[in-house]
Amino acid sequence: MNYIWEVVGRHPTGQQPTGAETIQKLCDRVASSTLLEDRRDAVRALKSLSKKYRMEVGTMAMDHLVRILQTDRADTETLGYALDTLYNIICSDEEEEPEENQQKQEDDLGAQFTEKFIQEPDNITLLLTLLEEFDFHVRWPGVKLLTALLKSQCAPVQGIILVSPMGVSRLMDLLADSREVIRNDGLLLLQQLTKGNTAIQKIVAFENAFERLLEIITEEGSSDGGIVVEDCLLLLLNLLKNNSSNQNFFKEGSYIQKMKPWFEVGDDNSGWSAQKVTNLHLMLQLVRVMVSPVNSPGATASCQKAMFQCDLLQQLCTILMATGVPADILTETINTVSEVIRGSEVNQDYFASVNAPSNPPRPAIVVLLMSMVNERQPFVLRCAVLYCFQCFLYKNHKGQGEIVATLLPSTIDANSISAGQLLCGGLFSADSLSNWCAAVALAHALQDNLTQKEQLLRVQLATSLGKPPVSLLQQCTNILSQGSRVQTKVGLLMLLCTWISNCPIAVMHFLHNQDNVPFLTGQISENLGEDERLVQGLCALLLGICIYYNDNSLENYTKEKLKQLIEKRIGKENFVEKLAFITKHELYSRAAQKPQPAFSTPEHMLFDHEFTKLVKELEGMITKAVLRSSEEEKKEEEVKKTLEQHDSIVTQYKELIREQDSQINELKEQVALLTSQNEKLQNTTTQQFSQIQQHKDQYNILKLKLGKDNQQTGNQAEAAHVNGLQPEELSQLREQLEELQRQNQLLQTQLTEKDSLITSLHSCRARPQRSHNCRVKDRNHLYFSLKESSWIKTLLESKELMEKELASATSTTAIMQAEKSKLQQEVQESKKEQDDLLMLLADQDQKILSLKQRLKDLGETIEDEDDLDSRDQFDDDDDDEEDDEECDE
């Protein structure tokens, strides 16, 4: 403590400062010191005094410590001292176990300081921010402080963390810390954080918590691991219990399959450590959470299916039949198997096929029933076996039939022990708990199964040598009349009520024995003690069932006579009062809460969960049946007859309605068919309208190109265009043809002149005698002819050339004439195609008219075609006018 005095200073000799004075000086030093070292020393001194002077440090130094967390973020050592001091204030961490009153005072003090700390939500946000600091001296005390705050004021701190940005994600990062101390304390922190807060549980689950926790469990050795495995399992239980969203996420993530290696046990199961027992117990609880009867039926069924498919159920049955397993683990395993098979037909069938490793092999059900009816077995184990048997028979008509069949004379095997023999042995043993368990187990074999109730009436029991056998039903009533214990009576009465309810044949067999009704009326009318009042109530219930499900087949015990007997011997009000006592019993309320038999002592084992449902269902009906008078019954009979008549009328109307419904359905189908056909026709009509419009457009284009005034030229142009010749090329060819024709005519004229001149020259040469003038002329002509001979040769050559050109021009003309005839032929074909197109348009118009008429018959509104044509014509005229205006421009 010397450094404390160095910080606060020395007092004069003989004056020792009080703790409060020292703490006040240290707080002043923290608030006023400008040097970081001085503040650090002061905070360290406060930390050393915080355990001894918890009240003073918490009252005077908390605000200063929070300010240190805000201002001295860079100094991790000072932050660590401040966080440790706050932890000591919030949580008392003394090694010695304090007394109860002292512990309560310290808890109250911690709650007060926690409330003061969280009054400012930013303090929690600041603490979450400090957890991001990787330094060990900051992160570890921060985790411990936040855990202490959650333990003290869980709900308020959870609310602040929930609304803090990335608050839960920062805490999940602790599981990834390589330092095991921080990781392990992070597990404890998350355990406190997830208690009772569904929203935080979902966030933690979706932050990949399942994957990380299962990895840690595997790393630590699964069931052979230490306390870290236990912490992981506790956190998993927090995340999954009563949280359907996380359960579904756990199942969908295939994490159930990863649980199977946890339950692998060896041949030698002796010497289990206490930690292994605890771990395996929590693992079994985790399986039960996934298939708990309080979950939704769909979710439970899917988890049961997954556990069967991944062989988890098979592994649990292996533990069930293994030797050397500790009793509490065996008990919890039986409870786990019970809920895994409850209501699942596949799992129940598998469980029925499991055999114990004995010689000879026996079914697991028989081995478990042997433990249930053995009074030397632990009480909790016997309760677990009963629960397993109940779950095996729950909604399992096949299993119920197999159990009842072992009691029938035709199936009894004298060389082996069957389930039915064990149940009968337990039913009539000297142990009242065995009586009760066997009666309840047998009642579950009859639950909601009329066939097995009737089959069980065939069971005959041999009581002693020389006496005829008695029925099981009669033997139960005989034991009741012999004055057994209350627990035995309650068990047998529950069995009888379950047996004869909703079974008129069983009621008739019960009433056929003349001693049963007097025994019941005598039990109900007596004034007995508190314990016997429950027996009286159950007797009243049994007698009420005999009235309600009576078919009046026995003349002496009709409904009316039984009611008169109650009125004379018991009194209707007294009867109803005794009946109502059942539901007022404290143990009845406990049993009605959940299916599993959970009793602190064997004496409290009086009611079965399924039986409480039966009482709740029958109490009101029996009360009404007993209180009604004969006149009321007659009226009720009349009302029933009237109702039956009404029912017949209603049935007729129902039949009529069914017929009409069928007709309506047929009409609806026809309407749907016609609607689809209508849609198809509309689509077809639309397509045809579009095709007609296209044809109209093509027709208008052709009509514009052909023209009315120059049809032939237009036809040639169109034909040329069709044959790939442009109008300009065609005009050039025409001009060349005309030019060649003119040249041809000119050459013909020249050639004619030359021929006449040559002819005249030849005629002059042929004359034998000529006059002198004629000779002179001849000489002149000869002179000129000789002179022109060369020119004549030239003319002849040009003539030959012209003849060649004329021949080529003639051939060109012939070619053009052929092309002209071809174009004219194509124009004729185009006209024929136009005629075919007009015929097609006429056919389309006819189809459109028929389709329109059909649409009108179907109730559709159709615009008139003249309107459409006029509208199209108007649009075409507008387009023509716009084209003319553009041409004028």
C-alpha cells in the first residue's frame, strides 16, 4: 500500500486518513492531474481499494473512471485499471463464501451501481467499443465487466446492446480470439446476453454461432472435454430453447448430423468423470430441445426425420442398451429417445425392432418394461421408462395392436416374456407404483383405439387352480373392491375410464357384472378422507361414462335407471360436486402441463397427462347427462328426432348442393374452356386483322405504282423493277433503240442512192454504138467514174459496215422486243396475282364476318367494319394528302 500514500501524500504522525478520505483524494487526483502517469497511479490505487471500500469507490469514483475510459483511450494500462475497478464495484468477487444476508446485500449494492452505470446508455456503447481493442489488459477486463453488468441488470443491458450498431457482432468476435481466456469468458458473456431475448438469440445464431460453437466442442474433445464444452452447450441451449426460428436454422444448416459423434460410446463405460456426465447430459438436453412436444408438430416431425436419417436415433438406442452407463445418463437417454420417437411412425417402427444384447435377444421395449415394474429400480428411471412407452404408443395404432395382441390367448408364448405379461404382472403386483405404471401404460395401449378396446375384452386371467378364468375387466374391478391403496385405485380407475369411454360394448360388459354399480355408488356416497375424495371423483367419472355411453342394451342398467339410482343413493348435486373435485386437485393441474411424468416423489404419481385431456372432454358432457330430467330427455329425444329429420333434410340439401356444385364446376370448366377458346379466337382475329391490313397496304402500294392513266407503262416499269431493271436504265435503252432506228433509216436511204448510180453506170457501158456526144458524155462519165471508183470502193466498205451495224441493231431490237414481250407476260401474271389477292381478301372478309358473329354470340363488343374501313380510309386519305403536299414542295 506504500504507493497509495505516495499518491495521496503523507499525513502528520498519528493522523491516519480514513478510507473515504483517501478515495476522495485519489478521485481529485484523477480529475485534476494533467500528467498521464499521475492519473494512471491514481486509478491503480483506486483499483486496490475497490474490493475493501466497494461502496466508497463506487459512489465517488465511478464518474471519474468513466471519464478515464473516454479520454485516455491511447493508454491501455490505465484503461485496464479503470475497467478492473469498475468490475470490482459491480461484482463482488471474494474467494470466501459469504453468508446469505451478506450476499444479498452485496447483490443489491451491485445492482445499484449497475443501474447507475447504465443510466447513460453511451457507457455500454463505450464499453462495446473498447472490446475492439486487441490488447489483453483492455479486452479481458472489458468482457468481465460487461458480463457482470448483464448478470446484475440483464434486460436493460440487453436492450442497449440490441440497439447499438454492430453491438452483437462485436461480442461474437470474442469467439474467434486466439487467447482461450478471452474466448472462454466470451462464452460466459454470450450466455448472459442470450438469456430470454429472442431477438438477440436470432442475431447471434445468424452470426455463424452454431458453426463456431460446434467447432469449439470438437476441438475440446466433445463429451470428453472440459468446462468449455459445458459452456458451449449451455449457450446452444439458450439459442435453441423456445426459439423456432433458430431451431429451423439449426436443422436447415445440417447441424443435427454433426451431433451424432457426441454419442459414440465404447464397450467399457465405467469410470465416467463428472464433467463427462454433465456434458453428455447437456447434449441429450440439446437433442430434446429440437424434438420437444411443445414445439410445432411440423418442426418436431422434420427434426425427428433428420435424426433417423443421420443415424442419431440408432446411436441413442446403442447408449440405451449399453452396459455400465451411469443411471442419470441412462434416464436422460430414455427420455431423449422417447421424444425422438413420439408421434413419428418411422422412428416408432425402428424402436420396436431394437433388441437388447442378451441371450436370447429380447426387444428393447420388454427390457424397459421389466425395469418399470421392478420396484428396486430408481424412481426417476421407472418414470422415464413409462414416458418412453407412452411415446412409443402415441398415435401408433400398429404398436397398440402389437401390445394388446401379447395379451390375447392365441398369441401367448409360454417360453418368452412379453410386454403384455409384464403389464399384467405389474398391474396385480403388491407394489402400488407398479400397479399405477402398468395401468397407465395399458391405458395408452387403448388410447383413441376402439378396436383394441374391444379386443382387450377377450383377455382372460387364471386367478387360482380349480377356478374358472375371469376377464381382465372383471379382475380390475375385483382389485378395486378389495380395498387397495389410493395410488392403485387411481391407476385402475384411470384404466377403466379410458377403456370404456366411447366404447358401448365395454360399457355393457362392465355393467353386466351386478357388483360393479353398487360398488361405485357406495364409494361415491360415503364420507371419506381427503385422499379418498379423489377416488370418489374418479368413481363418479366412471359411473358417468356408463351413463353417457350406454346403449340401453341391459334392461336393469339403462340410462334412466342409472340416473334414478344416482338421484336416490347419491344425489345429483353431490355427484356433480364429487366429479368436479378431480379437476380441482393440485396434482391434476401439474399433470396437465406436459406429457412427461415429472413427479418429485412416488406418492405424487396420481394423474396421467392424456387422462387429464379425457377428463376435460367428458366432465361437461357427463354433468349435463346426469342433471337432465326424464322430461328434458324426452324433449331432447324429440329434439334429436327433429334434428335427425332436419339432418336428413340438410343431407338432401347437401346432396342437392353437391350436385349443383358439380354442375357449377362443370359450367366453370366450360366457361374456362370457352374463355380460352375466345382468347384464341381473339388472337386469331387480331392476327387476321393485321394480315388484312398488310394486304390492304400492299394493295394500295400496288395500285399507286400501277397508276390508272399509264397502266401499260406502269406495268412495264413494275415488271422491270420486278426483274431487277431500274426505270432510268429502261429509258436509256429506249433512247438507244430509237437512235439506232434513225441511223438505220439514214443508211438505207444512202444505200438506195448508191445502188441507183451504179445501175445507171452499168447501163451506159452496155450500149455498142453511141453517138459522139454520147461518147463524149461517156468519156466524161468514165472520167468521173474512174475518178469515183475509189470513192465507190469506200462506199461499198461503208455499206458493209453499215449492214453489220444494221444487223447488230436488228438483233438488239429483237432482244428488246423479246424483253418487252417478257415484261408484258409478267405484267399479265402480276394482274393475275392481284386478282388472286382480291379473291383472298374476299375470303378473309368472309372469315372476319363469321368470327365477329361468333364473338357477338359470346358477348364480346365488336366495332363495325365500316367504321374501321372508314377510319382506315380516312387515315389513307390523310397520308395521300401529306404525300401530295411533299411532292408539290
